[in-house]
Amino acid sequence: MPRKRKGEENEEREEMVLISLYVPKSTLEKIDEMVRQGMFKSRSEFIREAIEEYLEDLEEEPEPIIDFFENLE
């Protein structure tokens, strides 16, 4: 059964899948500070929202981002 966040009992939720990832310590410290300040409920919420926003940006303007990643090779 997919997890539901508090206050979302009536909203349909997509199933959540657990992933693990490595991030630089300095990045995690920045995320933790935003969580402490109440900007996000958790690290997971921050990462979910960051990914969603990034995907939306890709849908709107994919070319510059694709060019960036092609130049890394």
C-alpha cells in the first residue's frame, strides 16, 4: 500500500519506491538546514520536490540540459 503523508488521506497517491543515493556532505548539510528551518518536512520531501522541479524544467526546455550532459562525455 502506498504511503500517504499527513493531510493527504483523500488524495490519490502514486506508490513510493525507496532508493539510496550518495550526495556530497556539504549538499546534505544544506538540505538539513532547510529542513531545520521548516522549509521542508524531511530530506525525502526536499529531494522529491527537487527531482519533480528538474523534470518539469526538462519538459519545458530540454535542449540546453541535453547539450550539457552530452558535453560531459
